[in-house]
Amino acid sequence: MECGRGEWRVAGNFLKQAFNTLKFADKTLTKEKLLSSGNYYKTELQKALDNDIQKKNGEKTAITNKIKDSKETLAAEINSLEEQVVRLQKTIAEKQAELSNLQAHWQPKLEDIEKKIQTGRHAIEGVLSKMQTLLNLAEKEL
């Protein structure tokens, strides 16, 4: 407590009046008893303050540790997700390449089948034409 010179004088006078009033109520009150009692309560208050600060520091440490653990967990999860994204991007690129090459992969087979169809059609149409000619001839001649 900071007080100017005049304020200490007033506080000193007030303290003397309070002491004398208490002495009137308790005839055994002495300066030593007052100082001893004051020091006891001051010490108890300091202990309570120290315990409270220690408890709050413990809470602060626990929260700080939770924050640290949460940060580490989240960082690991983010890293894992980023790795998954990289794998998925690679898979997407592979599938896009596969899709792009799909037509080129099957085109030769499709052309081969189309060629076989045309060859077969041409051959069968030739046979059909000859059969039709024979049938026409048989109809006229027989």
C-alpha cells in the first residue's frame, strides 16, 4: 500500500484509535498479541494465495499440455490427409491417362472386327449373289 506522508499520519492515528477501542473490549490485548495475530493472518493469507496460484498454474499447465497434444494430433491428421490427397491425385492422374488411352487401346481391335465384318459380308454377299443367280436360272430353266 502506497501512502503519502500525510496519509500515513492519518492511518497511524486511525490505527491507534482502533487499537485503543479493541483494548477496551479485550483487556488482554497487547501490541505483541496484535502483531502476532496480524502476522498469523498475513501468513495464512499468503499461504492461501500461494496455494491458489499453484492450483491455477497447474490448471494453466494442463491446458497448455492439452493445446500442445491437440496441435500434435491435428498436425498428424492433416499430414495424413495431405498424404491421402497426394495418393488420390496420383490415382486420378492414372485413371485419367487410362481413360485417355482407352480409345487408342481398343481402336485396333474395333478396326479388326470391322474388317472381319466387311470381309465376311463381302464373301457372303458374293455367295448370296451367286445363289440368287442360280435360283433365277433354275426358275427359268426348270
